[in-house]
Amino acid sequence: MTIRPLVILPDPLLRKPCDPVAVVDDEVRALADDMLDTMYDAPGIGLAACQIGVMRRVVVLDVAREEDEPAPMVLVNPQIVWSSEETSVYQEGCLSIPDFFEDVERPAAVRVTFLDRNGEPREIEADGLLSTCIQHEIDHLNGVLFIDHISKLKRDRVTRKFAKAAKEAQRQSDDA
């Protein structure tokens, strides 16, 4: 198990849709284990494979509270098959957009089908934080970021900030 480097905005990988996983094998399980290690180290509550540069439809998450036992979940090829008309608002952040948080409105509940880490088909219904986290991570698999759900003004501001930081980091790297 390895902690992998995170892909940070404005990296174009974050805007590309991920490819479906054909079979859940030892390679996919090892990827999920690395993703969990990376997520816990960050620390975060969810991570999509594209956030570590792997363009496959794999998500890991754990919304257990700090005082509770960890409850890691692995979702391979997750798909939302139903979402509630009722909405909820949570303050979201993203490991690929560090230190930026904003309220996002999403469906309050979803039903999701996926393959588990053994390749078995599963279906869960989620609400609350779990619902928000699942939707956020599935968005990643589709090349969508949580900032796409906020006002254009705020989105443009944060995008410019990260583009400027990336240019500065590249300039410093070139000078070294």
C-alpha cells in the first residue's frame, strides 16, 4: 500500500471522464488500497482514482466520524440510478482543490449501483454526508468538479488562483 501524489487543479486530468473497469482483480484492489491510504493521509473522506492520475472508475470513501471505527467503502463503476427531488446543502472541499470550501446543493438522497472490491454487484441508498460524498466522487469520474456547482464568479476566482499557483510552481521548478 502506497500513498500516491494528488492531482491538483488546474491539471487537465481532473476534467477527463474515467474509463470503466472491466474486471475487479488484484490490480484494482491494490489501487483501492493505495487510494484509501492516500485519502486517510490527506486527510479526506473520499477520493476518485483520477485524483491520483489513474483514469479508471474507482472511488473510495469513509464518512465515519473520527471517534468511530473506520468504515472504508470501495465503489467500482458506481452509477447513480435514482436521486431524490429533495435537496440538501453541505460545505464541500476537495483534495484536488486544497483549502477551498463552498456550500453546494445536491439531491439529499441517492441510490447507487456499483461493484465492491470483490467484483460483486451492490446497490445502496445513501443520504446525508454519504450521499453528498458519493455524488462528489462520481462527479470526479465524469470530469466534473464541485466548483462546477457554484457561481461562475467564485469558480473563476478559484480557478485563476490555482492556475497562478501552478505557473509559479512550474517557474520555480524551471529555475532550480
